[in-house]
Amino acid sequence: MIKKTAFLLFLITAVTIPAYAQDGIDLIFRGVGETLFSVMEIPQGMMQGAVRNGFPFGLVTGAVGGVVRTVMGTLQGGADIARGAAPYAKYAALAFV
């Protein structure tokens, strides 16, 4: 039972973690893009909601879903910026010495 669980955990980890090392600059740019363009999730959600659920209720549900996706995109963008900037923190510390 433990071997099966360990193998399943290994398999899930191997599938979800990227096999390549991302460059810090790439992460910073991706984070900035996610942070800046996550605001566009609100109008997109409103338009999709109006098409799927009809006019009055679709706008409300689309706006709520868009706000949730905006907040999550902003948080993910901030996390990407922090992950990308972490290797360069040692150089910032040396600049103030």
C-alpha cells in the first residue's frame, strides 16, 4: 500500500513540476503580463456570461467570475514576479553595501 502511494505521489509530482528551469527574467515578464492583463477577465467574463446565461443574470455571474479570475491572476502574477526576482535579491543587497 505504501509503495503504491509513493509511486502515485511520484507520478503526480513528475507530471505537474516542469522539467526545465525557467529563467528569472521570463518569470518576471510572465508575472507582469498576468498582473496587468488580468483586469481584462472582468469584461470577458461578462460577455461570456451574457451569451451563456442570458442578459441580466449572465452579466452578474460573469462579473463575479471575472473578479475571481482577476484576483487569482493578480496573485499568480505577483507570485511569478517574486519567484523570478528571488535569485537577483543577492545583487540588490550588494548594491546597498
